[in-house]
Amino acid sequence: MSANLKYLSLGILVFQTTSLVLTMRYSRTLKEEGPRYLSSTAVVVAELLKIMACVLLVYKDSKCSLRALNRVLRDEILNKPMETLKLAIPSGIYTLQNNLLYVALSNLDAATYQVTYQLKILTTALFSVSMLSKKLGVYQWLSLVILMTGVAFVQWPSDSQEEDSKDLSASSPFVGLMAVLVACFSSGFAGVYFEKILKETKQSVWIRNIQLGFFGSVFGLMGVYIYDGELVSKNGFFQGYNRLTWIVVVLQALGGLVIAAVIKYADNILKGFATSLSIILSTLISYFWLQDFVPTSVFFLGAILVIAATFLYGYNPKPAGNLTKA
């Protein structure tokens, strides 16, 4: 049973990661009549859907009792305002990160984005060392060096990339790269900060995600008002929304919840497999279906190094047995 759950979790993680990146990229480059949907509103709707999903999960944990659900929400959220306020910082950073992912995938192909975004392993490791006093082993430090080298190769400019950037005049690879880099740092800091909060309290992950979603919705609405207020007042909050947009929003909303559930059954090696398969699938689909990416030998070398670094970072060598003299 546990083996089946492991492989099921692998499939879910690969599907969620790959489909989100590809559908988001496709939705941001698809040419349609009328205004394109606003990424700022999509982030807000995803947060609201995440809250709804978490409330349902808490309801299930409360043995499907509305009275018990109401008591849990009141005791764990309303009656603990200082604990709830702690989530404002990572929530604001996650909201920034989610908006940046739309910017990145509006300017980078899915394959390049997938590989470059693995730099979050580096930022998470550095923040873990500084904030949680974690100690990294030799293999982990080596993997971080390999990871940086691989991402550098992937970002190495090529003639095909220059031709693509001329064809897609609205896109800017440099803007996409900057968006990914900032997203990596925000992901690393917010992830470690959230982990620190989880370790200090005994609240469930679902309650914490409700708190994150609440602040994320507030910060997201502020972003909508500041950056897209005129467009919303002119064409409406849900301008440009279609079936594909809703798929992207649902995948983004359920992404964090899927990963939280998968972690129960997946070890580091399994997550490495999921990352590797997702990169490979994104590359193949970007080339054959989206046709916005032509892989080069330098890209393949960089992708292989990033995949190897992902496995190496999660590798835990077994301690050698003590040799006893006869």
C-alpha cells in the first residue's frame, strides 16, 4: 500500500508541476480577441479557492461537523490574532512570488523556466542555514555548485533564442530571468520562514494555509487596485477569463496543498524524480506542442547538471558501519 501511495504521489506531483507551468505559459502567449486576463486577479482567485479547499479539509478533519468546524476556526484563528499575524510576512512574499511566476512565463519558455526555477533549492538551503541553523553536508554543498553551473548553462544565450525574442516582440528573456531569480529568493525565504512557524506551533497545515490564503487575498487585492485598478474598472475583474484561465487558477490554488499532502509519502529521491520528469516533459511539450523552444546542446548539458544536482541534494549517504576487530 505504501509503495502504491509513493508512486501515486509521484504522478500527482509531476502532473501538477508540469501542467501548471505549461498551461500558464500557453495562457499568457495565446493570441485571442479582446483583453487578456489579468494575472493579479488570477492570483487573488487562486488564494480564495485555496481557502475554500482548506476549510473543506478542516471540515473533514472535524468529522464533518459544522459546529466543530466553527469552533476550530474560532479557536485557532480568531482567538489567536498574534499567531495569525505571523503569517502576514510569508503570505505577502508568496503573493509577490505568484505574480512573478506569471511575469516569468510571459517572457520565458516553459523548459527554461522549469530548469532556472530550481535555483530555489539554492536559496532555500542558504536561508535554512542562516535562519534555522541547519548544517549542510559535503554532497549538498557540491550539489549547489553543480546547480548554479547548470542554470548558467541553461541561460547561456544562443542564436535560436535571439531569433525567438525577435519573433515574440512583447516578451523579454531578461525580464523573465529577473522575475524567476526574485521568485527563487522569495520562495526560499518564505518557505523557510513558514517551516520555522510550523515547528514553533502545533496548528495544522490546513489552518496555516487558511491564514496564508486570507492575507494573500488581502495583499493580492491591494496589488489589483494599485496596478490594474483602471483595467478592472473598465473591463471587469474577470476580463479575459476562459476555460484555460480557470484551469491555471485551479492548478495554482491546489499546488501547495498537493505538495503538502505528497510530502507525507514522498522522500527526497522521489521528489528528485518528480522534478526531473517535470523538466523533461516541459522540454518535450514546449518543443513539440507549444513550439516556442528549440533545445541546444548547451541547454541539455545544463538541464542534466540541474537534474543531477537535484538528486545529489536529496542524497543521504548511509553511515559506514563500525569495523570491529575480531
